[in-house]
Amino acid sequence: MEKLTFERPVIQKINAGLPSKFGISSRMEPITDIEGIPVRRLIEEFGSPVFVFSEATIRKTYKEAWRAFSTRYPRVQFAWSYKTNYLNSICRVFHQEGSWAEVVSGFEYDKAITNGVPGEQIIFNGPDKSRDDLAKAIANGSLIHIDHFDELYEIIDLCGTSVKRPKVAIRVNMDTGIYPQWDRFGFNYENGEAWDALNRIMVSGKMDLLGLHAHIGTYMMQTGSYHIAADKLAALAVGLERKYNHVISYIDMGGGFASKNTLKGAYYPGSDTTPSFDDYAEAITSSLMKSEIKPENLPMLILENGRALIDDAGYLAGTVIANKRLADGRRATIIDAGVNLLFTSFWYEHDLRPAVNVSDQTEDTTIYGPLCMNIDVIRGSIQFPLLKKGDQYVIRRVGAYNNTQWLQFITLRPNVVMIDITGTPHIIRHGETLNTINDLESVPEHLESTDNGTTQRTK
Amino acid sequence: MNIRNNIAISESGFVFDPSTGDSFSLNPVGLEILLLIKQGNTSEQISDLITSRYQVEKSVFERYYFDFTSMLKQYHLLVDNE
């Protein structure tokens, strides 16, 4: 007789409480495959844990966002936010779809160039642009978004030696009704610093002022803030036209759209509360259309979204290492991916699912990563099915920031795989080896021997 | 080790403790083990019975079994009589 499938025995105390009419199903649907490939096979072939990206989802999400904006506004351009995920294959999918590159360092700038992005389609943001970075960006005709006066004067100085005129915009920060207000990037609107910077650029006569840029925040749930920001940038554009008869080419609204991940402390899941691309598009485009900018001078609208375009396409699949019982009787499950790989677990309640079919039984569980660190918690408390050592799991919506903020801490970073639109998996970043780390190190001659030298000193 | 006499156990895995008013739910394997304990089986006998019926190694089962019984003790459903 064939034996029955074993599920570990569990007893749960029933805590009766007032039922919520907005109650969410406690049933956790497993994710047994990604783009048609069984998770078990992905782990067998590429190891555990493994990041998996769906090219089809990236393209679908991009098209959805593009439709929302391009149907509301005549000239729209997306620029892929490199810092969100700068794996070359990911960037190239966005570039194939039509995205420019938005970079915030010399390293990211060079990555965009090696990905074949023309210099004039690279937007250079960020507070740290070296003199060499700026000179390169000027020579390539890239769009330099000036962050502070020191940078502005550096560019004016470079104009003396450069053949080409720099193409610039200023970054503007402002009160958009959100708290805390982001005021560290660019020049402030309300205190007149932004207008002052624009005057200095225009009076210098040495640069081409092409645009205005704002990056009002990240994971913005209030679309109204974008409306206010667009109003204020439009007012600056109108001011430039009135005073200098200068028409700007573009307004860049930055990024910051929320993904459907759930923030820690949020009452409702992100999938229920995150504004849609249509909501954001309506807030921004309606503001620009009703502004006093003349219709024939409507600037190109640039968006630098990262998180909202890539989060859904990324998965992290792995294996349960162990189960244990905590002092208060709660279950703890240890998985093979921790905060070293999933940096975003510091601010998200990640959607963690079993990769195998499980019963409806769940237990209040803390999910720990494999690091020897108390802070290595993926989920503090989750009603989780009864997975055993060796069972596999999948974490959804991990495409943003994890492959750029991950840490080489204690262990090595794993393979990253992309499943193309035909359903074929490809390694797009190889798992690290001991050599990856050791090759960067050098040992002074006197430390080459592991002998501590005592013998020599006593001689 | 046995289940306290006044604990009510339903066929569907619902457990009620009349002395505290607490109720609990069991998954099917948990229910089966609880009933085997109630019938007076020893840990070795329970291990033999379960591993002959389910796809699980003895060493693996014992880990989960002792974890399960520690929870029964934590909820004051078990009494030691051995």
C-alpha cells in the first residue's frame, strides 16, 4: 500500500475576535512555477536560493505604464532608473522597450554606455558627480541634472575647456504636502533657490538649459503630491518663458511610484492600496495640461520610474533550512535567503509563499534568514503553512533594489536567472565563488605565511 | 504522558478545554497523534504507527513529534503519568 503524504503535526490556539468585513483570505496559494517552469526545476538547475526574473512581466508592466501616460499626454519618455536594478539584461529589456537611462553615479553612467545607450539619452542625476564624470557627460551630450551650486560652478568652470555646451536641467525640491518633505536633492522651490539657480544658468550663457526635474520621494502613495510638483515645475517653466523667452524641452517628474508590495505597519496589503499607473498619470498630466505653458510649447514629460516597473517581475526562490520553536511557543522557520539578499525586507512585509502544495493549516511563524545575526528577519509574524526542512518557497515582488543593495555578507550572492518570453531560462548574473571575493584582495608579503613569526622572533 | 481527562476532542480536529474555555484546532496528523496518545500508546508505538502509514523517516518524525508534544504541554493539554 502506498504511504500517505506526511505533514508535520500542529495544534493552534483559536483566538476569537471580531470578524472584519474587509477580512482577507488566510489561505495561502502556493507558487509552484514561474512562467511555466516548476520552481523545483529552477532550483535543481540553478541552485538555491536563486533570483528569477520574468522578461514577459517586465515588458507587460512597461507597456501598461506607457499606455497610461502616452494616452494622456502628447510627448512622453521613460528613463530606466539604473539604481533600482542595473543588471545589464534587465536594463536592456527596458532600453529595447524605448527607455532612456537614468543614472546617479559615474559607475552607473559607464554601465549605461556599455549597454549601448547613446550619450544624449542618459540622464545624469545624483549629488556625487566628479569633475571627470561631468566632463564625460558634457562630451557625450548627456542631460546633466544639477543638484547643488557647487556642481553648477564646476560645470561653468568646465565650459572654459569644453568644446560642447553642457545640456543641463536643475533638480528642484519642494513642499508637495508629504511628510517628511524631501529637501536634500536639488534646489528648493519655496525659498527661491531654484529660481535663483535658473537665473544663474541663463545669465551665464554657457549652458543649454533643457529641463526641470523633481524627485519628490519614494514609494509615494499620494498621487496629489505629483500634481502639486508638476504645478510648481510648470510655474518655473512659465517664469523662464516670460523673463528670458526661453522654452524648456522637458519636465522630468522623477520616479517614486509605489509597487504593490506591502509596507511594514500598513493596515491593508499594497495590492489593495497602491495607486495605478493611470492614477499617477492623471495627476501629472492634468497639471501640465492646465498650466499656463502654451500648448505649442508643452515640454516632453520624462518619468524615471524603477520600483513600480520591475518589482513584480522578480522572484526569489529557495529552500527551508530548518524549523524551531521560540521561547513563547511561536514557530520559527529558517530559510536560505536573508536580509543579505533581500534588503527590502527591512521595509516590506514580503509576500512569501510555499512552492509546494500544502494543506490549509498554518501557524503563526517568524521567518528567519540564514545569517548569524539577530536582525536577519524576513517576516516577523506570518500565518505560514507547515513547511518542512527541504521544502521550497518563493518570495514575490523582489525585482526592485535587491540586486543593487544586496550584501556580500557571510555568504556569497547566488545566480540570477531571467526567463525569456519563450519560456527559456538564462543566467544573467553568475553566482559568486570564493575566487570572486579573494581575487580582489592582496596579502602583504609578511602575511603570506600562516606561521605567526614567533619562532623567528625567539631565535 | 496522557491527555487530560476532561479535554474534548472532535472528529474534525477541534479541541476544547472546559477548565480554561480555550479551544484549539489540529491538522489531521496532529489529530491522529493526539488520539493515539489518548489511547495510551507510548512514543515508540506512535512513531511505529505513523511511519508505517506516512512517507516519513523515523528520525524526521521524532523531531516533529517532540515539538508537537511540547506545544501540547505548553497549552496544558498533557499530563505526565510516566
